[in-house]
Amino acid sequence: LHILLNMLILWYFGSEIEQRLGKKEFTFYFFLCGIGAGVFNFLVATMMSSDISALRNPIIGASGAIFGILAAYGVFFGDRYFLVFFVFPMKAKYFVLVMAGIELIMGVEANSSDNVAHFAHIGGMFVGAIYLYFRFVRGNLSRLTNRKDADRERLKRQFTLIVNDKEKKPDDEKGPYWN
């Protein structure tokens, strides 16, 4: 179920993030979040655990990278609504924050039998959000828009709809005009 949910999130959210970033940037971002998640989980486990044998357990999976994808969706498309469990409408940015909160609670109340690195999830989200902030938000807001959005904005500036609602002039018998 864990892998199935990861692949569903990758398909649902990742496809738009890939369109926004491009294939190379998306691949780099995905691996950055995955590696950052592993490092973050190791650091948290080092600080929280007095038993060094607990640090020898390998972390296998892409869940941290998947949570990085969620963070990117929250940054790029945060005001979009979607149906959680096909029932509850929620903005994407709030969904991402709820998921981070759930993972934090589950990580603090860690159950060793669930075999899930909850802090790796948080780490992937954290590393992804930091990267997006420094790469896009802080650096240049115009990079947040993809090529289609930039073309659309250029066309909006080029073709402006002007409506003249002034009274009919004596030499203009047609009244208001569209330009």
C-alpha cells in the first residue's frame, strides 16, 4: 500500500511538476529530495537515538522524494483545490502542510514495527522546499512560470480588449465599440 500510494502521488502530482520544471530539472529535483531525505533521516536518528545499532538500518525507497514532489506542488500550485479522498475539497498548500504534520506526529511517536522512516518524508519535503525557495522564489519569480504561461502573458499584453462605454458621439452612429 505504501509503494502504491507513492506511485499514485508521483503520477498525480509529479506529472505537473515535471511539465513545470522540465525533464532534467525534475529528475535532479527528485534525486535531490531523495538523497536529502536520507541524510535528514540519518541526522534526526543520530540526535534522537542513543542506540547506535538503530543507525545501521538501511533506508530504502523514494518516499522522501515523493514528499519533495508534494512540497513542489504546494509551492507551484498551492491555491488549487482538489478532492481529498474524493470527498473533501482542500487547497493544495494546506494538504501539503497536513501531510507534513501527520508525518511529524508519526515520526515523534515512532513505532519500530511500521518500518517507515517518517523523518525521511519530512526531510524530502524540507530539502525540496529549501531548494525551490532558493532556486525559484528568492532568485527570480518569473522562473515560476513555464513557457506556456510566459507566452500567455506576452499575448495578454499584446492583445488588450478595450471597451468604450462612453455616450454615443455624433460622428459615431454605432455607439460603444470594441477594439
